[in-house]
Amino acid sequence: MAKKILVTGGTGFIGSHTVVELYNAGYTPIIVDNLSNSSIKILDQIEKIIGYRPEFHNFDLCDDVKTKNFIAQHSDIGGIIHFAAYKAVGESVEKPLDYYKNNFFSLINLLDAYKGKPVNFVFSSSCTVYGQPEILPVSEAAQVQKAESPYGNTKQVAEEILSETAQASKNYNIIALRYFNPVGAHHTALIGELPIGVPQNLVPFITQTAIGKREKVTVFGNTYNTPDGSCIRDYIHVVDLAKAHVAAIKRMESELSASNYEVFNIGTGTGSSVLEVIAAFEKSTGVKLNYAIGDKRAGDIEQIWGDATKSSEVLGWTAELGLETMMQSAWEWEKYLKNGGF
């Protein structure tokens, strides 16, 4: 019987792609999601891709009683991948308490439900913990900087909670994955990023502008100390990112971990500027994009990309899909949405 893996936030952008890759790798994914930032229709889309409808539970992990009851009733779960969290940087500045409450309570309740029982736990962390690194590419050994937002702080403190929990009990086997910038969509164009309201991220803003939902893309600053003056990020295809979670589960199952708390960068190891992303979109789709240069945004990091050596050599995972593939897949998803497929 295939091992059951709990995916919290499994109808979200990264979660849904990870559910697909888990199933492809021979696991049985079980989803818990309160649908606060996703759609139940994603279950239908996942079923179209893999021919199987994952078990789904709609409740809030901030409810400790429901969380404990769920874990008690599902003693055959072989691992957890924890995505469920609020994730908009700007919103976190406006509503810090909402972010601290949601992101901490859900994590603590999950860990608490496993007191005394062994569990393999993959945590969805972020490169925001590095701030603006002094040395690029940034490696896992780099100093964690003071967070620029409550969202970033929840990732930093969550890593501390996980590290200290692992230290206190060897029953917890934990891997934190520090993502860089996930973009793109599944090659079937059946699942992808589904922002509610105005997109917070660059690529959905690009595709929505290209399709006519938005007037133009604003490039926030072109006077940074970078080759073309625009900010640089490490963009990673969401399918590559999803596969990293499967690699993390397999590493813990195979008892290969060097310790019961490990951290890995999940990126391509290459930085791309905002203007390079726009150029890659235009080249891969043949669509000319309406964009304009605007003022710099407060709090924007000038440039960051990750050193992915440890992930390659230790985790056995490497990003395979390039920037143009990311842009093309995101565009196919946007067209699918426009044509009423979802």
C-alpha cells in the first residue's frame, strides 16, 4: 500500500503541484485545506491530471481540537508537507497579528498532535530569511537577517520552532525547504497560480496584463546596482519545486538525514532580473508586453539568488526547467483560465 502523505494547503499553488508529484512518485496524498486562499475546484483539476481524486478535509489547522482529532484518526500517515500559511508580504505588514496567529498556531498544533509519535515533516520556508545577503549566491550557511515583514518573520521563527522541537525530541524528523521564487504552471495547463484579487507576484501580473486583465506591468525601479538596473531574483518552476518536496520525504524515509533537522535552498542557482523575465515571456510566447518603469518600492531587496549545491549533492535534487519554460507554462495556464476551463 502506498504511503500516505498529508499535504496541508494542498489546493494552493505549490501544494496542488506537490500533490500531483507525490502521486506520480507512488504516494497517496491526503489534503487538508480551509480554502481561505484557494478553490475547491483544484481537486477536480488534480483528478484530471492524475486520474485519482485525493482524500480532502476542509478545516482550519489553527483549531487544535480538530487538528488533534484528525491526526489521531489518521495514524497511518507516513509524512507531512506543511504549506498552509498566509503568504502576502504587503498584507502581513497591514495585518501582522493575523499572520502570526495563522502561521504559528497551525504549525504548533500540527507538531503538538504528534507528541511522542515519530513523524517526517517537510516545512515550506522561504529565502526571505536571508534578507539582502552580503555574498551571492547565498548558501544555507549564510546568516539569517532581521525580517523585512511579519510574513518573513513567521518563516524565521517557524524555523526556530522546528529546530528546537527537533532538538528536544528525536521523534521529529524535519526538513525545511527555503524556496526562492516559484513560478509557472503544470504542463497540462490544468493547475497553476490562482491569485485572489490583484496579484502580489510578478509573473501572474505579467500574464494577466498580456491577456488584457491588467493595463500594464510596472517595473519597480531600473537604477539598482544590477546589469540592467532592475531587481534580480532566483525564479524556479513550480513543478521542480514540487519534486523537491518528494525528494525531502524520500530522504527522511531512507534515514539519510545528517541530523533530524536539515535546511535546503530550493532554487536554480541563477538570478534573473525583472526585465529579463519580461523578455523571456515575450520570446517564449510571441506576445508583446505593455510595461513601464516605475519608482522603487520600499523594502524591495536588490538582488538574491541561491546556491543550490547542497540540494544537488545532498538532497539529490536539481532544478531542470528554464525561465522560458516557466513563462510559457504560466501563459498557457492564463489562457486556460480565460477560455473558461476552470
